[in-house]
Amino acid sequence: MADRKFSKDHEWIEVDGAVGTIGITDYAQGQLGDVVFVELPEPGRKLAKGDAAAVVESVKAASEVYTPVSGEVTAGNQAIVDDPAKVNAEAEGGAWFFKVKLADPGELGGLMDRTAYDAFLKTLA
Amino acid sequence: MRYMPHTEADRRAMLQAIGVPSVDSLFRDVPEAARLKGPVDLPPHQGELEVERAIAAMAARNLGTASAPSFLGAGAYRHHVPAAVDHLIQRGEFLTSYTPYQPEVSQGTLQYLFEFQTQVALLTGMEVANASMYDGASAASEAVVMATRVTKRDRAVLSGNLHPHYREVVATNAGLLGIALDAAPPCPDGAEDLARRIDDKTACVVVQNPGFFGQIRDFTKLAEACRARGALLIVAVTEVVSLGALKPPGEMGADIVVAEGQSLGNPLGFGGPYVGLFATREKFLRQMPGRLCGQTVDADGQRGFVLTLSTREQHIRREKATSNICTNSGLCALAFTIHLTLLGEAGFRRLAALNHARAAQLAERLEKTRGVEVVGDGFFNEFAVRLEGRKAVDVVEQLAGKRILAGVPVARLYPDRPELADLLLVAATELTTDRDIDALATALEGAR
Amino acid sequence: MSTNPHGTITGNRGLQLEEPLIFEQGADGRSGVDLPEPPKVKSRLGGLERQGAIGLPGLSEPQAIRHYTRLSQKNYAIDAGMYPLGSCTMKHNPRLNEKLVRLGGLADLHPLQPVSTVQGALELIDTLAHWLKTLTGMPAVAMSPAAGAQGELCGVMAMKAAHDAKGNSKRVRILVPESAHGTNPATAAACGYQVEAIPADARGRVDLAALKARLGPDVAGIMITNPNTCGLFENDMIEIGRAVHAAGGFFYCDGANFNAIVGRVRPGDLGIDCMHINLHKTFSTPHGGGGPGSGPVVLSAALAPYAPLPWVVHGKDGFALVEQTEGTARSATGRLKAFHGQMGMFVRALAYMMSHGADGLRQAAGDAVLNANYVLARLSDVMSAPFPGPCMHEALFDDRFLNGSGVSTLDIAKAMIDEGFHPMTMYFPLVVHGAFLIEPTESESKASLDQFIAVMRGLAERVKKGDTDHFHQAPRYTPRRRLDETQAARKPVLRWRPPAPDKQAAE
């Protein structure tokens, strides 16, 4: 958990070796409301940092999920496609979106840690 | 003015409550130079009787299809509409309601849309349908755009038997979006090899059944060819009554079916408003354009209906929407669904059989008519005839002079193709009588 | 049926009658239409006959009449009460218009009859075109767009075609204010343009300085709604037009709110290049539960050559129709729909215009603006208005007056339903938090406005008292209570299917 980083677009990433797991934050799921649909990138797709990689839809909103790092998609979380409610229930737990093989681990340096992200959220209130 | 309730006393009281001296002063944000000081140069208000007289005079200058033997088709068909249809759609609760965004006060509209979607899915042999589009042509165009989204490819093959207006509307949108079109030439005899036009960049093939020239075909093999190359098959139907007699496109393997629904419940009305039908497979649901009504439950657990999956629409996705369309064709869809409910399975199938039988009788008679050749075999309620040595446009004009609406000259839609100049499309429906057929055959024999 | 919240045996509540789906009441062989036995002929279907049942239910005429009558009774309608939906313009739909569209000689015209047999129909289109051009002060109008959104498409396509004709391919961007209706950016994107948002200023208008700063050789044009979606007149329209033209762009005006100024301001005098007109808003063709619409587009001289087909023209033997693209430079825009446009809507709109006349249309705009300002004035002390008046045809409030109450804009809307009013437009425009956009239209009497105002004041007071439960439980008296939209979207059920034992028939 110590390695978890956050973006201003409310994505989180946790890195294990060369692979990062990416999801949306609990704050983001709260803003969206009941999630009804998730679309994930195909494994093998090459992403550049900031690309719209996935789509998450609630009843009233549709939002892109941007990748906080560049790299190749290695997996998507089928469980949240089958049951989008999981995104609301465990956004920062089991409801991860996709995994990326990092092209440049140096990009992580530009992201926030938990404390910085919490402080960032306070500025939005 | 009969439509405005305020008296002068009301207006004065309201202006006082607002705290301004006049209605004009409420327009103070309009630049002075653009404020009109008085009415524009148009006639003043009129009562019902004057307006009715003026518009009835315009109507009287037309020859309506109800007043003459008519064989016009080519994408718009005159059918008998049961009296109950027009009565019901004029109920104010249907006529004067808005799009059902507030489901608690719109269950009437929502339930008929749900029933409509089911009827369309059943007729086309598809899994799901939307709540309707502007018309058949715009539905076809949206289908092509959807196919490019689904396949992530940017080429579309158009059959030469697709209605020319549909081809033009598809071309308009394709031009905007950079979709390349491969449009086969018109082929009145129905034989064209579209499969050889499919390649790895083809998003879809668009065909029509019955074709523009009336011929009917089985597209099962074409559907297989599409699937083999990862392209979608789009089948357009311009005469929806045909689905009561013919193998539905869904059974042929179509991926998207679009249709013009005017034939059920809606008058010819000089071309609009009509109602576009749009059906597809469940797996393409979220790529589908247009409004969708879905079933759910209310706070008391009772079944109810809502507009759903609206995140595909422009008021949420804005520039990323699946389409810029934000209306369906509600009232025309209502007329369609009521007519089809009244018909039911037995009535709809009989209506289709009657249409086909009338057209077959017409063909039999025209086959025996001098100077007239029926083109091809295998049709539903419309087919092409060749008027030997004559231009169909001229013949139709001559017959109009005798108060016979003889059909649609193909040259009206393809004026730049001299090889089609002698072709006339003729349609028969349940409204066609023996006398009508006799009048047409006799007049065609004598026409130059 | 025995378990229902009303405790009746049927689930009915007096005049409020439950109604199953048509598919749940059909019987094989029953029909509401008697058709003659088809004559015996040799089939020409070539072996492509449909096999097996379609699955349509059979109902008799009385069953069908009852079905749709009961459904209709579950709808709110302008005929029944006030429908203050901002930007949608729910005004009275005169019945004369319905009568005229059904006249023989109009309803039974085929679109491809010889032009010599439809001179009256072409005259009608030409007359309506004349009214539209005169009211907008514009030289040309394209009649065929099927609805406002297609009208937008038509206008932006004409802009693009005009740029293309000049060989101008660097103009890739369209500017759209943040407050715009979502169709504007959707339309620009559908035409292949990149969309860039222009901010609003503190007065709820386009920020002129920000707009000017953004103009340049990459901008194809701008799309502005006027009066805008906050119900305000864009004071700087003329200046915006000049600036856009000076930068080589075109000026699209979204005419969704033309009803506020018809007969009082000609958009042509403001310097626009094109504007679509929603006939179902300004000229009162019925909304019909979501269409059909009709969206003619008036065009400046610069854009007129790029109007889509078809056009009605004055020929030597009366009216003629130009339907084909060949051989003209004007084919750039092509065709938007089959045939000639929404004729049924043209008849209704012309009847509406002729009934009002030049004087009545001017009065209609005046009364619409008067009514909105009356609502704004009488509610400003209990609700919160983000911008000072006067407004045009609609009054905008935000949700500051609900701060900390636990009641949302949506909750107020649902409580209005129980009071017998259709809710106003909510959460639009997006530039205002928790927006309430109220458009009374000129059709409402002072008495109905006073009742509406009393309801809104009463609800605001109830919020203050902290009676949140009243709002969260609303609506209570509707055929259905709040519906579960999440379930509908997560597991879409978009059609009826036969119950399980008959499953094979559905395949």
C-alpha cells in the first residue's frame, strides 16, 4: 500500500515490479454515483501517459479513466465489467480497472502520495 | 388573440410586480439597433375560419392519392389506417406531452415505447431495438456510423438496390466523418455481387430488402461473407409491411436492421414526418444511437419504465456522443405501435398477404399489357416495369393529366442515368382495387 | 396483483388504472382490424416466405382503445397543466393545426408525385419559408432538417462547405460557450471539428474578451445560443458577429430560444450566418412525447449556396423542386433525409403563424418574457437567482437556497409533481449549480402562474422548516413512484420476452 500513488484525475496506481495496477479513487466513485457500466482497454494496447484508457458510466455521467503512466496493457478486471457495482463498493480495493507494464517508471515521480492526494481533495471541497 | 390568456389588466399587474413600466423595457438587453419598433411585414392575426380557408385552398390545388388511382411507392406507401389510430394519437396526454425524462409522470409514453421496441425487434428478427429515429434514411446513415464505431473501420459498401435517398443521406454523413463509400451501381434485375467488394477495411455492407426496384433476396450468404471478414451486414427495409410475409433480416444474419415505419399508422403526408426503426444485436447495445426505454421497478417495487443508457447521448457525452440526434419520432412511433397492436399477428400477416396478392394481380395484368414489360420476378408489393420506347417521366405526367398517379419514374431519382429512363416503379397495397389496376393498364397502353 | 401499495385487489386507485403490456393480453387469432380475404394468386415471394410466428399479440379494437387510453392517463401533458420546462418551450398546441394537417390534398400526398399535382403543397412550403425569412431577416432557408439537431448539423455543414469551397482546410475548430446545450458540441464533432469551450462572464453571458482572444485562422466558426441557456440575451451579439467575421469565421446561432424574440428582433440584424428554428418550440408543433420535430435553418447570403437538398423554387410553370445534386457546385452539402422535410410540421407551423400574424407573434414573445420575469420577480426572495433580471423567456435559479437542507433540486422537482405541476428543467445549464430553469411560455394565464408561484414558495418554506422527508418520499401520488434508474442501466431490459416455458418461441 505504501507504493500507491494518485493523479489529479482521481486515478490510483500501485506498482509491483514492472507492472502497475490502476483504478479510480473512492472520491471519484462517490462523485459518479451508482456505476452502471465499465469499458476496459484490450490487453496489448499501448498507452501514453494521460491517454483515455477506460470508460466508467453512472446513470447520469460518463467519464474517461486516464492512465497515469505510459505502457502496455497486460490485463483488465473482468469482475467490474460483469458487476459494475463493485466499483462503488471497493474502488480502491478489488475494483481495479487494468494493469500496465510500465514504459517509464520515472513517470511515477509526478504523482501524489496519499497525504498529498488527501490535501488535494480538501482544495476541491 | 385566442391563444393568449392575458388581459391588459393582467399585464399591468404583472409589470407592477416586476417593477418595470412596459413589456418593451424587459427587452433592454437587446441592442437598440436590433429592436423592431413594430410588427414585421407579414399579415396580421386571423381567426380559425380565415386560416382554414387559406390552407384548404392550398390543399385543393393538389391531387391527393385518395382521390385517384395511385401506384406510388419507392419508400413511401399508402395504406389504410384504422380510425382508432388517429383518434388515440390525438389524445392530449400523448400529443402534448414532452420527452419522458420524468418517468413518474410519463409511464404512458414509456410503456408504449417499450412495447414499440419489442414489436420492432420481433418484426425484424433482432434482439433489441431503439425508440425510433427520424426516418428510414437517417436510421440507415446512423447504422453506418455505428458500424464504423463497432468495427473501428472506415469503409462502407452500399448496394445498388438501396433507395437513392438513403444512399445520399448515408453519403452526406459519411463525407463529414471521413467514411469511404463503395456504392454499387443501380441494378434493376437485382443481381449484384457485393461479397467481392468486402475487404479487411470494410465496416459494413448496406443492402435493402425488398430492393429499391422491388426485388427480394436472401442475404444469408452475404451475411456469412461479411462475418468472415469482420464486417457488419446492415439491412434496410423501406416497406415494413413486407416483414409480415418475408423471412426477416435477423434470420438472414443481419447485424443491424433499419426500416421506414411510415406504412403502419402514418399518412403519406408528402414525405414526413415518418418514423425510422433501428434494431440490432444485444452485444452492440451500447454502441446503438437513439433513445432507449428500459424496464425497472419503482420505490414500491412495482414494474415501471425509464429512459435508460442515456450516457450515450449528447447532453452527457457532448462531443463524444454516439450521435447528435436528440429526438425520436415519438408520435409517429405511437401511431405505428397502435396500428400494429390493432392488427396483431393475424391481421399483420393478412395485411402483408393482401398487399402481395394485389401486387401479383397488378403484375399479371401488366404482363398482358402492350408496351409494358415487368422486370424480374420475386417481389413483395412493388416492382419495376419497362415502358418500351418511352420515358417513364413523360408517361407519368400524361397519366397525371388523366388523374392517374401511375407510379414513380426511376428517372425522378436517377435523372443522370439514361439506361433507367424507361423504368417505372409501381406499387399496390390493400387499397388498390381492380378498377385502379384496370385504369392503369388501359392508360399505359395508350400513353406515348 | 394482490400485493400492491394501495391495498386494492386490482392495484388500481379509482381513476388510475393499472395496465399490463399488450404482450400479456394477446390471444392467437384475435385482431382489431377486419381485412378482406386475400385473392388467390401465384406467390411471387420466390421461396422467401416467413416461417413461424412473429410473436405479435392479438387484441380486439375495444381492448386496444382501452390499453392506450389507460396509458395516456399515466402521462402529464400541456393540455392538463403547466409544463415549465426551460429551453423546451411547452406552449399550447392549437387544435386547428391538427385539423388542417389531416386535410385531403395534404395528408394523402405522396412525396414523389409529379410536381404538377402538388403545386399547393409547394406553395405551402414556400409560404412558410417566406414567413421564416421575414421573421429572421435572413435571405434563405433550408427546410428539410428533421429536427433541431439536424438543423444544427445542416448549419455547421454549410459553414464547413463554404470554408472548403475557399480551399480553407486549416479551420479545424469550433468555439462553443460552456453554457451551450450538449447538441452544439456533439454537432460540431459530428462534422469533424474540434470543440473548444468559451467561458461565461459573471453576468452569465459569453466572455467577449476570452472569445476575441481565442479567434484566429484555426477557427471555423462559433455556435451561440441566443437568448442563451441561462435565459439571458447576449448583449454583445453584434460585437461577437463582427469579431468572428473579421477573423474569417462564421456565426452559428442556435435558435432554440427564438420564441423569446420572434416578431421583436430579427437575428439577421445581429449579424448571424445561420440559425435553426425548432418549429415545435417557437411555432408550437406538438412535442408528441418526444418528436417528431422539424428544424428549418435560415442562412445568410454567404451560406445560402450550401443549403442541402431539396429546394422549392419558382419556375416558369409554377413551383418546381430541385432534388438532384448532379452538375451543380452546390452538391457539397447533399441530402439530410429522404424526401422533402417534415411537411406535417410545416402545415401546423404555418397555421400557427397565420393565426398569430405579425402582431400576435410579437405579442407572444412579449407575454412569454413577461411571464418569465413575473416568476423571477415573485420567487427571487425565496429561491436564489444567479443573475439579475430582466431575463428573457425563462427564469433561472440555482440551488444555493437549498444549501445545508438535505434537499436537492431533484427532490424539489419530485415534490412539484405531487402538487400537479410538471417539473422545470433541472441541472441545466451546467454553468449553474443545481439549476432550475423555468419557462412558463405565453400560454399560461396569470392565475396559473400565481398558483405555480404559490407552490414554489410553499415548497421553499417547507425546505426551511427542515421537512426533508416530504421531499425524499415524493412523488407519492403518481402512477409510479421514483424509479430505479441504476437497475435499468446495469441490467438493461429493453424488450418484453415470453415467460420461461415459452422461451423457445423467442429465439
